[in-house]
Amino acid sequence: MKSSYGGSKQGFLDERADDSQPLREYAISIQQKRKIREIQNAQTKRTTGWVQWKENWKSCRKLADDTKELLYTMQLWRKDIRSIEGTKSRANSSGKFGSGVQSYFMFLRFLVLLNFVMFVLMFGFVTLPIAISRNTVFNSSHVVSYASDIAPECTKYKAAIEGLGYFHKYIFDLLSGTGFLEWTYLFYGYYTVEAINFKDHRYNIPLAYLLVTFAYLILSLLWIVKRSVEGFKQSLVSDEDRFQSYCNKIFAGWDFCITDESTAALKHNSLQYELKTDLEEERIRQKIAERTRAETCRIYLLRIFLNFIVVTVLAISFYCIYRTSIFSQEFGKQTFPGADMLNLVVEYLPSIVITIANFITPIIFKIIVNFEDYTPAFEIRCTLMRCVFVRLANIGVLLITLWTRITYCVFGICSLCGYNHDTYPCWESRVGQEMYKLMIFDFIIISAVTIFVEFPRKLLVQHCSFKPLQWWGLQTFEIPQNVLEIVYGQTICWIGTFYCPLLPAIATVKYFIIFYIKKIGLMKNCIPSPKPFRASSSNFFFLLVLLIGLILACIPVGTGIAYMRSSKACGPFVAFNTSWDIIGYTVNRMPPGLQKIFNGITSEAFAVPFFVLICLILFYFIALAGAHKRVVMQLRKQLALEGRDKLFLIRKLAELQTSMSKMPTTQSSTFDLKTNQTLQYLHPQKLQADVHV
């Protein structure tokens, strides 16, 4: 009896030791609490090494999951974006906008976060240290050119800073980036600091400026690629057999964890929209399959002719931008006192022409693509690629024209400084001003179109019975055009951040406001599009277009860093021939061992084998993906064959049942034997099919 009591007492102590409840809450003696504490300490000592590491790893994973869940609940505009998919239009309550429009607003949210991170990088590592050094006791050394052969004419730069004359003058300066804004933290020319000395540490501003530029470009690339891979996976999952897609949506598409009525309505609308998209694509695919050879030839000839028209429109657009850019720069050399409005219009003339081209060409392309008889998904992609080429090429024409004027030399004027220092004493700030004007003007146009075009159109169509207005009808939310607007603005931001360091802050505020402008315009003025399209492929394609914009933005930025002569009158790189020279200067000041490592990494002996290795790895993954694709196709064929076997056996079973109903009773035992054999054969086939699925 005593041993039984002792065993139960020991079990009680072991049970309390495993409990997480504090010991002070137990009504037991001090001696028992001490024994429980000893047991807990012994257990802690036993969980060392591998077991302890696994427990710590589980805790870290749980913490990461909890953090991810918390960030998801705190996600910007989460409820607003979820509500857009199933929201009915107030202009026409008969339809819903669907997941395609929702994907646009998710894309806009991504750009807001990206620009905010870019602003934090540039502000934290470049702007803030200079601002602190100029307003505190820290010592900051201003740049003095190391080269002794620089002509004094190259170092003359005086920003057009004037006193307060008229209020409208400040408005003009705010819109054009000149005047009082030219000599602020907004533009490149203001960052004339070589280094900041924090006690015993020296902060190299030119190196930080260049490294932050590389950092935001690389970060943008990695972030876009990461999201593109996720979208590509979704598109691969959705790229399946059409019959299988219908079955999955109808029989397995519902989420039975949904308990909220509004969430259930959103899910119902989402499934309905996806089924409509599948049926529309199937209808067009069937129409294409039923074409005759004559109809196919007619369509291809028509597409060739329409593409010739597209090329002509592009050529006219580029020529107009080129001529207006030259006229604006020639006119800017002259001064007309009292003609502030005229000067502002001429300053904005390239931006105005670019905006007009960006507004007119998508309308022309939309009309053209209606005659080319493409599927809705390919129609959007084709229009998007054409308009992307127009918008990004327009920026390229403007920059080429501007840089041609910067390096254009007459009578040996460039021999002193390596650029046209008379017209552009601080050419980097001039490029930053052009990008700033494009950003501001783009925002003004987007806001003005929503307020002064889309809303009046809705009122006229709803309250006026004029036949042409009724034929014009209520507008739909044009996803390609809206995506192009923000991709165009983001490309401007990538190009201009090097020359206008605070441009990401302007872009963040711009996209934040545009979200609400577009949402209100969507709810108030738009009706759902009659041509549904798949959102999974759209998300991937949006990011692909954005990636193209990033790659094209790296070309002018890289050219300005590596090949263009730095201004000798402003900016952090006046001591160097080009901005890239700061890298060589920094490497030469490193210890000899680090210099050898850096030179070895950047040499051809390392670069060529590294490139070959990357190509081999890429080839391996491409071959692996092809092998996996072939295996998937074989498994699908095997599933189809096993399905036919099942149908054959079920048909035989039905025939046996029919014949049994006509047989005498004495033959029922024979039928039972055949039925059992059939079921025994059918059952393992079913299991095998389930395993393959």
C-alpha cells in the first residue's frame, strides 16, 4: 500500500513537472515544489544537442509563421483589394469586376511598397547623413577636385535661385523643378559632399551614392523576379486540361473553411468569373479551329497590314518627340521676361508631347487589335507590349536627344570639360529635372482624366439620350492602359532616382493617391468588361512588362554612370572623370590582399568560367523542367487510359446486369461469380489511379 502511494505521488510530481503552469499556483508543500523544480531542471539538461536545436528551430519557424500572419493582416489595402473582385459597379449593377481588375490593384500596391523601400535606402544612406552633417557638430568635407588640369570654367555653376517675387513663380518652379527647387536635396547637384567624419570613422558619400543606386536596382530585380516566379507557378498550375479545369472548379473549387457570408459571396463571384473566362476562351478556340484556309490567309494578310500601320504610328511619335525636345532646349537658351507661362509651357513641351503620344497610341492600338481576331488574353498582351514599346521608347528618345545636346560640341567647347558646360553646367540635375517633370505631369494627367473625362462621360451617357453618346456608352476599366501608366511612371522613377534622389518618395505618394483615384473611378464610372480574362497569367505578365521596364531603365543609368563625364561644378563625383571611377579609387585604397581578391573577381579569368558555370546550371534546370513536363504528360495519358478501362469495365458490368435480369434463376450463381471477378479487377485499378492522381 505504501509503495502504491509513493508511486502515485511520484507520478503526480512528474505530471506537474511537464505542466507549463507556474509552481506557485499549486496547493502543495515547499518540499514538493523543490522536487518538481529538480525534475524540470533535469529535463532541461537532457534536452541538449540535436534535440535542443530541433526545438529551437521549431520555435523559430513558429515565430516566422506568426510574423508572416501578422504582416498579412497588416497588409496595405487588404480589405479594399479583396472587395474589388466581387463588387458590383454603381454605374451598372448587373455585373462584377472580377479578379483581373483586382490583380491591377495588387500590382499597384506592390509598386507603392517598392518605391517606399527605394526611398528608405536613398534617404537613409545618402540624404540623411548629409543633412545631419550640415546641421550638427559632425565634420563634413566639401568636394575639391583632385585633378589640377580642370579649367575654372568647368566649375562655374549657379542655380537659378531668386527671392520671393510672385506666388505664381513658386508654382512654376514647383512644377518644373527649377528655381528654389534646383538647389535642394531633391536633385543631384546639391550633394556636393565628399565625406563625413563621425569621430574616427569616415563616411564616403560618393561611394554610398553609387552603391545605393546599385542596391535599389538589384533589389527591384530580385523582388520582381521572386513575384514573377510565384505568378509563373500559378500560370503553370492553371495551364491544364480544360475538362480537368472545369471539374476542379466545379467539384473542388469551394473553400469549406469559409464561414462568413460576405467572404462566401466573394468566393462565389470569383468561381463564376473563372468559369466565364474558361468558357469564353473555349468558344474562341473552337472558332479558330473551324477557320478555313482562305479565312486564315485573309487574317494573316490583314495582320501584316495592321502591323505596318503600327510601325508608322511609332515612327511619327518618335519624330515628334525628337523635334519638340530640340525646340525646347533651343528655346530654353533665350530669356523672355514676364512670359512665365510661355516658359513653363516650353519647359513642359517634351512631356506634353510624350503624354499625348501615350494617350493617343493606345486608342489606335485598341482599335487595330479588334480587327486582328486574337483571344482575349493574347489581345491584352499584344496591346500591352505595343504600348509598352511606345512609352519606354518615348523616354529613350527624350534621353538620347538630351544627351546628344549635352555632348554636342561646337568650336571645341567640350574640350575643356568633356561636355557642353555652357548650356549644361550641371547636366545631371537637368536630367533629374526632366524625369521630375515627367513624373509630375503624368500624375496630373491621370488625375485630370479621371475627374474631367471619365466622370462627365458617365453623367452624359446616363442623363442624355443623344444617340452618339448612347453608342459611346459607359466605359470599362481598361487594364492594359492602366498597367502601362504605372509601369511608365515606375520606369521614370528608376531612371531618375540617380539624378533626383528623392524621386521615389514622390512616386510613393503618387501611387498612394492614384490607388484611391482609380478605385473611386472604378466604382463610380466603370462597368465590368464584356471580355473576361484570366488573372493568374495577367499577374505574371504585368511583372514581366515591369521587368522589361527595369532592364531598359538600367541602360541610361549605366551609361550615365560608366561613360558620361561627370559634371565638374556639382554633385558628389566632381573629383572623378566618371561616376564609376569611385570604385577604382576605393579599391586602390584597400589593403593589398583585398585588392587582389577584388581584382581577381572582376578579371576575365574569373568571369568567363563563372559565366560558363551559370550557363551549365541553367541548361541543367531547363533539361530537368523538360523531363518533368514529359513525365507529367505521360502520367496524364496513363490516367486517361485507366479512365477508359474503368468505363469499359463498368459498361461490361451493366451488360451483365441486363443479361442477368433476363436469365433464369438457376444461372444467378454464374452471374455472381463474374460480377465478383469484375469488381476484384476494378478495385485495384481504382486504387492505382488514385495513387497517380
